[in-house]
Amino acid sequence: MILCIDSSGLTASTAIIDEENDIAVAEYTVNLKKTHSETLLPMIDELYRLTGLDKRDTKAVMIAAGPGSFTGLRIGGAAAKGIASALNIPIIPVPTVDGLAYNCYGYDGYVCPIMDARRNQTYTGIYSFKKVSDGNVYGYEMETELSQCAIDIQEIISRLNKLGKAAVFLGDGVPVFRETLDNSLTVDHTYAPMGLNRQNAVSIGRLGVKLYKEGKGVGADSFAPEYLRQSQAERELREGKQRDD
């Protein structure tokens, strides 16, 4: 059993997956304006209570490692580090934007998650799914056209227009940038429906299983979120020092 956490955005999502049998045993997702410090640990406790699973049987903690909300990442990271340390198990960091893209598994076109990073920027990436087969059985592998990054919304629009292929958008940046996308994109595009358009811990788990099998876990003391850019407080401190100099 593996515990999965995504607290990178407004949505708080936790899940327990059975890696050996490829089953999502339990999932708990809340998309309300409550701080993750209020919801995350009670959600995790409820997963184990309702399933009757023993926390000591947990083999790893998979977490959306960033980018995203600085506060959310810190709260999720602290929870993962505490659980991993107590149980002496690894943390499997999964890129947040990759996890969002995996919600649209199998989409025939580009998948473009957009998270609102403020200042007209977005945490984003461009992904596609390649069909692979083994005899009569087929599936999809996610390929990365643009790795997760923090860029201006107009830059991602320019990249997609040049690629010239239909795209689907998802993430909390959609309500912020939808009008801009509709007015500036020259390629066909759509928006992921409810249930697929926000962070989901099961997608983190699905991506994390591969990393887990490859032994890419880290210890609780070594894990740190990937912010991609400085926080507002850090920027203001830097700008203040520059003015003083």
C-alpha cells in the first residue's frame, strides 16, 4: 500500500493505492477554501480509518513535489516527511504539472495543465500520450514536449500555435486565462471536464509507481519541494536589498 498526497493547489487530495494490484483503494479530495493545515492530516487519518488498513503497512509516500502554492507545498511536504520519518519509508517526489497532465491519460492531442502563478504567469508544461502495444494489449506512455516551468501565458500560447495540434487545458489557471486562450489560440482546443480538471492524488500515484519501481525515492531528511521560482516574500527581500545597495 502506498499513500499519495497532492496539496500543490487549492484542491487537497489524498489516496491510498495498491501498487501490486493496480487499484486505488481509497481517495479523499476536497476543493474548498480551507487551508491544507486544517484538512490534510484529518483526510489521511480518515482514509486509514475507513479502510481499516494499518499505517505500518504503508511502503512509501508519493507527493506532488511542486510547483504550486508555496504554502500548500510546505504543508504537504511536512506531512509527507513526518509520515515517512515515523514509518522509515521513502518519499517519491512527482512533478505537480506531470501529475495534472496524467489526468487526461490517452488524450489524442497535447495536454496543457495551467496553474495560476500570478503576475500573468502560469506553471505549465506540454504533454502527449503515445500509444504502445504488446500483442493485443495496448496502453499509453506520456511524453513531454515542454517540461514543467513557470512562464508567461502568452509564451505557452505561442508554443501551442506553432505546434499546430489540438490541445486540452486543465488546472486552476483555466478560469483565470480562459478568455486569453480563446482569443489568442489558433489551434483547436478544449477544457477538461469536472473530475479531471484539478489535482488528483491517484494520478500522482499512477505516475509515482514507475518512479517507485525504479528506486527513485528519497529519505524524509532529503526531500524538498520544487518551487521553480522565489516566493513573494523572497522577491521582496531581494528587491529591498537591491534598493539598499
